[in-house]
Amino acid sequence: MKIAIASVQIPFITGGAELLAEMLKEALKKRGHDAEIVTIPFKWYPAKTLLNCMVMSRMVDLTEVNGEKIDLLIALKFPAYYIQHPNKVLWVLHQHRQAYELWDTEFGDLKSMDYGKETRERIISCDNQYMKEAKKIFTISNLVTERLEKFNEIDALTLYPPPKEYEKIKEGNFEDYIFYPSRIDSMKRQRLLVEAAKYIKSPVKIMLAGSGSKNEISEIQNIIKSHGTSEKVSLLGYIDDDKKRDLYSNCLGVYFGAYQEDYGYVTLEAFYSGKPVITHPDAGGPLEFVNEENGFIVDADPKLIAQKIDFLHKNKETAKAMGSKGRRLMQELDITWDHAIEELIN
């Protein structure tokens, strides 16, 4: 089959959405399909520019290209799922969250824009109309499925994507550091873990990996400086996959403090590494996997985070047992490309 994978791209920004598109493309090719990623440049501000992106997506027709029929369109992100195709399947990473669950929160900015309310209404209307054109609708997590039902009364099925090269992730030692690899962003809440450093009584250090917002990185550096914790917190910046797997394998545990994360590869990668995960009640997607047997769900309070880190250091055998249960859960769920591709194309 000739399959187009449709998504949007914020220029110079790479994250989970781009990773999923690439992994899906390679998984389809390995199974004999001709797959290609089609992206539309995306800018969410000002509100009228966002509306232009929606119109641009709707104007695209991928029924055929250069005289050759495209058999299937798999659309991943807003507003790429407005693209026209008679055989369209959605695998929704998330909708435009600013118009939905983030509308009345500190992380929402659409509400404060000129024409923000009108733009939100237009987004909801178009989602209701154009998403229903799809032959099948999947999401990447139960959380995203629930949002679709809550806000749009659209039924979808959850289809978990596997993390990148998960078969290469190995269990290792339990060294004295907590690992958090993620894009540096206020919604990822690295600040909470950095704030926790001054309350940690054990010799456990914190390692943050990832690039991202310059403003957020600056804020984190200011916290480290003001608390005098430069010896306890390391900002590693971008690291390659081999280095990331090594840090996963040998950490004491993994922190994943994102707010209302749609899915979160960090959780799965941590469990494949046999490590316990510390997260929060408002984390979203991670709560579909983390429980009291394989991690900790604590309020977003730096002191509570520090307490759990000290507990893991003092009770490494318990940490190992929790991590083993997380790895066993990954094996039981059988989150594989074979299953995902079968669901998407059949």
C-alpha cells in the first residue's frame, strides 16, 4: 500500500510527534508498504494565524500525487487531520489543547489572544465536522480518548505506540541519580524536580536531559543558583539515544512530572529499564501505567518528591522490585508495532 502520514511541524522544534511519525514510517516500510510523511508548517499565534493553518490543512487533498493513488492517509495531529482523503484514519496524539483542557489553566494562552474565544469555537466546530470523516479514529492514550468523548462526543479506540527501539533498553545498576529526559518546557515541570534538590537528604543527584525553551532553561538555572544546588543538579542538554538508554539503565529511578501529558514515552522507557517512576496525580497519560507497585504518585510538591527520592536511595531492593514490576507490565501489555500497524491498516 502507498500510505501518507500527515502531521504538522513547528519549524526547528522536534518532539514526540515527530518521533512517532518517523517510527510509524519505518514500521510501515519494514512491513512492505510505501510510506511517506507529509507535514504542514504550524504556528499557533496570533489566533488568526492559527485559523490560516486550519484552512491550509483543509485545502490539501492527498487522494493522489503525481498521478499515483495514495491508498491510505494516517493523520496524527491538529489540524493535519482536516486533510482530505477518501480513506482516512486518525491516530490522534492530541487536539489543539489550548482550546480544550488547557483553556482555563495557567498553561493556556489562546484565551488571552485577540479573537481567542472565536478561534476556540471555530476549532471545536471544525474538529466536530472533519474528524468524523475518518473511517477509524484511534488515539495514543486513554486520556486522549476520554477528551475526545468529553469535548466532542466522538468515540475513539486507544492504540498505544511503542517507544523508540524499546528492545535495546536494558536493565542496569541502581546508581545515585534520578533521571528526567524530556523537552525543557513549563508544562514538563522540570522546575519541581530542581526545587526538590534542596530537600534531598541522601547523596542522590538529579540529571535533566533535553533541549527546549530558553526562558525555561534560564529559570531552572536561576533556581539552581539561588538554592546553591549546582553540585546536585546537572543539565545535560541534548543527548543521543545511546547515552539516554545508558542513563535510563543505571539510574535509581525516573521522574516524570509533566502536566496532563497525552501519553509520555518517558514512563514506558523507564519501565523497560526496570526503574520506578515518580509522577503526580495530574500527570495524565503516565497514570495509565504507574501505580503503587511500580512507582509513586505524589502531589506536585518538591518536598514530597525529595522524600520519595530519599526512600528509593535507602531501600534499593524495593526500588529494584518496583522497577521489575514496571518492566513486567510492559511485557504484559504487548505494545508492539505489529499490533499497531494491523489496527491502523486493516
